[in-house]
Amino acid sequence: MTILKKVKENLFLAIVALVYIAMFIINPTMGAASVKNSGYYIKEMLMIMPVIFILTALLDMWVPKEKIMRYLGKEAKAKGVFLSFVVGSISAGPIYAAFPMCVMLHKKGASIRNIIIILSSWAVIKVPMLLNEAKFLGPKFMAIRWVLTVIAITIFSWIAAKIIKDEDLPGEVLTQPGLHINRDACMGCTLCAKNYPEVFEMENKKAVTKPYEGLDLDMDKLESAIKSCPVKAISYNEGGEI
Ligand code: SF4
């Protein structure tokens, strides 16, 4: 039972182990080469990831939530899209280094769309990559691919952000249909609970919403609660979705 439980908990790793075993049985040379390649990438990740975690923690400490929300949040609109392209393009390092950073940015208020743009630019239109591409494949090839890739990322990030919701990512809590509090951003100032006590209350120094089924929302009070939040952690979508 314990082994089965462990396998269930680590299903992905178990599948990978099975694939390796199958490869060793079918083609031992290919199996050995796969293990060698995986070892190389694991070693590379172990060398890079500690630095990335330190940089992410420093950014988390130094860059205030309000700034991330203002420049990369939902309200940043075209400015946020542009900045996300810049952040992704000037980055360095492998794409997996971007994931912890994007988690941190999202927790601090960056929108899903901008996170997708950062990840996509990081993966396919990094400046060092473009320079190499121009050197090997020619500037015309690089320029056309860059323009079309930017257009594609702009469109697909918009579509993806319609499908992926904030609460699908770690650290977000959808508290009531349409009403959403970013609990990681919430600094526990209690202003929302004071402005609209029928809907907001504090729990473990974080704002949560009370059940408001049957309660006609007072939009003036709700608006004032949303506006009063110093870190813009509250959002409301009348359609019931964020
Ligand atoms: S106003 Fe914002 S920061 Fe303050 S408790 Fe409410 S959600 Fe948290």
C-alpha cells in the first residue's frame, strides 16, 4: 500500500522510470544514452537553479507588489504587453529558469497574459538567440521570424489568458464566483472588511469573502472596497468569472 501510495504521489517520475526501463529492454544503447543525457540536464539544472532561486528571492524582496501590478498586471494593458516582451527578450539562461521567476511575478500581481508573453519571448525571441540566428540564417530570416513570432505570441497569449485563470496557478484563491482576492498580494490591512463588512472579513490576517448568496451586492460599497485595497488584490467580474 505504501509503495502504491508513493507511486501515485510521484506518478510522473514513475512513468519516466518505466519509460527508461522499457528503453533499456528494447534498446540498451538507446537506454544508456537517455540516462546520460538526463544526467547532463539534471547536473546543469542543479548548477543553475540555486542561482535562479536566489535571484528570484532578491527580486521578490526588492520589487514592490504595486510596481509589478502597475507594470505587468491586468491593468497595465499595452504597456504590460510591451514590457513583458522586453523582460522575456533580454533574459538569459534556459527556459526552465523562467518558471520560478514567473511564479513570483504572478504572485505579485503580474497577469496570466504577461506571464505567457515573458515565457514565450524567453523561449523563442531572446536577444542572444536572435543574434546567433542572424549570424547563421541571415538577418532577413531572423527579422521575418521575429515579427511573425511576436504577432503569434501576442495573439496566443490573449487566447490563453481567456482560458487559464489566476486561480489555476499556485497561490490564488477564487473566493466567490466573480469575486477574487489575491491572497498572496493581500497585506492584511483590513480596509476591505471595514468598507464592506457584509462581504469581506479577515481570516489569519488575510482577507476572505463571506458567502454572499442571496445578498444583493452593493456595487458602490464593493467598488469602494476594491479601490481602497492598497495592493489591488481584489477583482470583481460581474459575469461570474475572473
Ligand atoms: S484591502 Fe486588500 S490588502 Fe487590505 S485586507 Fe483587503 S484585500 Fe487585503
